[in-house]
Amino acid sequence: IPTILQQILEAKSKGQKLLAVLLDPDKIVLENLDHLIDKINQSPATHIFVGGSIVQNTILEELISALKQKTNLPVVLFPGDPSQISPQADGILFLSLLSGRNPDYLIEYQVQSAPILKKTNLEVISTGYILIESGNETAVARVSKTKPLSRENLDLVLATALAGEMLGNRLIYLEAGSGAHKPVPLKMIETISQNVEIPVIVGGGIVDLHGIQNAYKAGADLVVIGTAFENNSRFFEL
Ligand code: 1GP
């Protein structure tokens, strides 16, 4: 079976675009879960990301166990901190918050997580995580106590993405933050995807088909949809 990363690389090499639905365990009502999973199974989503800035672990385990039973999509942890590791998932985006200068999110949490991950079969996918200013304060910025990079400073975002690639990250995630008023600028997606070899994930504030298509056209390999699906489980039908 190809790994999650191999599948992403293969899709990129064929020009196939990927779509992740992000489930934040804190915002999921377990009674609605079967309905949500049906909608995900009927949707074009290729991946399920699970995580949030702050999450209660009890719900996390129940959520992932239900997802594993009722979908065939890869379940990938997208954790806000080391408490959000579940051995039941398929993989984990092992994030470094490269846009920030908070050592907890650059190395401390990774050091805490590594021995836990070593005991699981999770596929660990090192991911350079770059937070871009979005017109509003998002939970990632608040919880991580870091400042997003300016939407205007393309050079700095590019330098950050290049550094992430040179450090050995396998993916770059351009993040406007959940519920961003403004998604990552298209010009920025274009510049980054043209200048790094590794796949580029884009998320935050993308709320319609047009936004998804524009991100793909600009060079995003995988688009993440969280809030829009949370607010409307028929999002993918529309
Ligand atoms: C957040 O990129 C994801 O980490 C998705 O954001 O909730 O705005 O879709 P939204």
C-alpha cells in the first residue's frame, strides 16, 4: 500500500488535485457524526484531517474510531499540540510553525511528541506550516502566540517556504487560519508552488467552489475545507 505521502506526490506528478475536509473534534457533535461521514463519503474529498488549536482528547478518540470504521479515506492528524495524537489515525502532519518565532511550536512540542509517535504506526509527515495574515485574528495565531506573515511580503513567505523545504519538510502548508476573512493570496500560492518542489497545501477561509478552483489554478496541490463544511454539511453537493 502506498503511503499517504507517496499518494500525494503521485497525484502532484499527474496534476491531480486533492481535497481535505478538516474536522475539529471540539466542534463536532457526536450525534451528527454518521450524517457528516455520509456527506464526506459522497463528497470529492480525498483526505480527512482531524485537529484544532485546542481539543479535548476523549472526543478525539471516538471521532477517529468512527471515521476509521465508516470511511476509506486516509485520516490524517493535524494537531494543535501533542495531546492530539491518536494511534488510531493513519498519519500525522508533523508541523513546524515556520512563520512564528515561538520555540514551543518550532521544536519543544516536536520533542515531546517524538517518543509518543515512535510507539505508534502513524505515518509521520514533516510539514512546514506557514501562517499568513488573514484580516482577522485566527485561533492558530492566538493559541500559538505567533504573528502571521504579512500578505504583502511575498519575499519573506518565499524565503520561509524555501527554508522549510531545505530543512527536509515533505510538505508546505500555507495557512490563513480557520475562519480567515481573507484566504491565502493567489499570487502567493503561485510563487510558492513555482519555487518549491514539494507539494503545497492551502487552507483557511476558502468557502466556495470558486475559491477551491482558484487555489488549484494558482498551484495548490491540496486544499483544506473546514468551516464551510462545518457550517453546511451539504457544502460539497453545492
Ligand atoms: C484551518 O486550513 C484550515 O486550519 C481550514 O480553514 O476552517 O477556514 O476552512 P477553514
